[in-house]
Amino acid sequence: MSLPARGVARTKTVAASSARASMLRASRWRWLGSRFRGRSVVMDTRVQQAIAKSAPERARALQPLLDEHGAEMDRRRELTHEVVEALVGQDMLRLLLPRSLGGQEIHLLEFCKTTEALAWADASVGWFINQSNVSSATSAAAMPHEAAAAVFGHAREGLAWGARHNKSTALRIEGGYRLSGTWSFASGGRHTRWLGAHSAVQNPDGTPHLRYGRPDDRSFVFLRSDAKIIDDWQVLGLRGTGSDSYTVENLFVPDERAPARDAPEERREGGPIYTIMSTLLYATGFCGVTLGIARRLLESYVELARGKHSRSSSNAMAVNNAVQREIGQLEARLSAARAFLHEAVSQAYEAAAAGKLDVDLRMRLRLATTHGMNEATDVAIASYRAAGTTAILNSMPFERRFRDAMSASQHLQAMLPHIEMVGRHIIGTDNVIQHI
């Protein structure tokens, strides 16, 4: 893969004018994606104009705005109104939604390039867009068409929910369920009308409810106004996601809004996105986010090296052999991780489209996403440390993005036991296959 274009004049400081930053974005992201050729959908004129361009192109068009609002979103612990409106205007909440529901159902490779482009400017936005799109699309694909259209039929409708656990209850009753529990990490939930939750289902007597010969496990979609929101998102990074906790008690959720998202028996959409299923879709988008953060930090390191003379060295950074070597190595690592991700995504998507997605290809995508997130983390750390005291200044592009990178690195999708599982699969030894 060719390296990103570097046609930018050298400067003596990291800070640059907005015009120069725009040139930098354009030159370094031209290699993202081909055009989306999905059908037109019924929506307002602004959104119709937006989808004439590919999703990565639309993401890049948002970068100046996300740059401008990044610090404020970090401070507020939520996206600004201007950013939310821009995301809706660029139809960023329906990238993976089925075309039958007015969504774009774009290629998974286009999707991971989109989250990468968004995260280059602001990681919280990229994180929210991944979380909401995968949640909405996989839920809609397993819901009755009319119910899915009622929930996700407008360009403004996203979905936020927290991680699954074993302390909730979903009692099976006539026509639906009675749901109780508390969930955390509802990324973007301050900007969606709908929340969701995951739970095992119980019979009225408390015994596990069985369906399709196995314990019934479902996702439940309900209005945010039906939940008690807990403002507890006091964290290191990804602050703009506003990933609050929330509680419902004995909430009735009808059958049509309680999909078994990854159960093939209930999948109503046959596209490759929905065959790949939620776990690897999340992994792909989150890996794109971490690659975008790392790319921005590495670019900031390069710009700094062009003009800074470190007090700890006798040479300017630009002529320091160690700095030159490190930048070359970091570029190689980040580009290689990205290329591996794109290859694995394309292989999985094409196999899913042909009805041939097997365990080997799922394992390969699992490896590419987890490996990519860890490589991106290492590049982010190295770029931050190389910047010296410059990196700790709020006015410079390192500090907030470093915090975002560290927070993203702690997600389940980045955990190294996934790679150990893939290693066991390659060897052929005893293995518990999960998270694929």
C-alpha cells in the first residue's frame, strides 16, 4: 500500500491554520474508499445530497467541524448540537441499516474507513457512529419490518445500549417481556431517542426460557424516556461519547422490539453485513477508530519533528537518526495493520455475500481487528512520548487524543486473549471459540 501523501510545506510549530489543516486532511485521506452507489431513499433534501458521495468522503467533509468542536465535546462529555446536526445531515446514522428500511447498507470496508476518517478528527464521534450503526442495523435486521421502520425510519434515529451482563431479568409474558436491570456504557445515548439492553429471558417462575433448543437471549429496544439515566461518565478519554449508565424497572417491551439479533432463525435480512453479525461488526468499526486516532497522533509527531529541537538531544528532531528511524517504523506498523484489516474485512464480506463465510475467515477478521487495535495503541503511545512536554499541552493535538487512544485500548475488542484463541485455532489444539 502506498504511503499517505506528504505534499505539505514544513512548519516550525504543530499549530497550523485551518486552511492548511484542510489541505492536510484532503491529501492524506484521498486513499479512503470508493463511491457508494446505493439507491436513493426518501428523506429530506439535505440527506439526499449527502448520500451522493461515499461515506468516507462525507466523513472527511465533517473533519473541520469535528476539529473545531473536539475540545468542547470533551469538556461537555457529549457531542455538540452542531456536530449532531451535521452527522444527521450526512446520513451517518444509517450507514449499515438495511436498504429495505431506507438505509445505505454500505460495504463493511467502506464502513471501517468511515469510522477511521471520523476518528482522525474526533475519536468520540467515530466511536458513537460505530456503536450506533452496528446496534441499529443488527437489531433492525432481526425485527419485523414494520416495527423496524417505526424505530429506525428517519435519518435522525440512532440506538445506544450498554454491555450485556448476567444481573438483569426479562420475564416472558403474553405479547412481550418485563425488563429490569441497569446497564453501562451507552455510547451516544444522549443523542438518540432509543436505548436498548441485552438480557437472558426467564419464564414467570424464574426458570430460563428456551427457544430454538437453547437459552433465549435477546436485545430490547425502548424509548430513552422510559429509562432512568445515571450521569456517571467521568472517565479518562472518549469523553464526548457520554456513555452513561441507565436503569429500567419492570418495563414492558413488546415482542416486535425484542430481537434475537444474532440468531439466524430470526434474521430477516440476507445481506452480508447481517451474516457477519454484531461482534465482528463492532470490532471492525472500533479498529477503524483506533487507526484514525493513531494516524492523527503520528502525523502530529511528524509535524513536530519538522520544526522542534529537543533539549535532550544535540540534534534537531528532523536530522536525528533515531527519530527518523522511529517515524519510519511507526508508519510501517500502522500501514501494515490497516492493510491487514482491509484485507480481512474484504475477505469476510465477500465470503458472506457468497454464503461461504466460515470459521477460518471469522478468525482472520478477529485477528486483524484485535491486532490492529493493539498496533494502533502502540503507535499512539510512541507518538505521544516522542513529543516530550509539548504533548501535555491542551493547545496541542496530542493530549486529548492520547487519552482517547488509551481509553479505546481498554475495550473488550482489543483484549489479547482473542489473539490467543486464534493461535489455538491455527495450531489445532483444544479451543473455546467465542467473540467471532
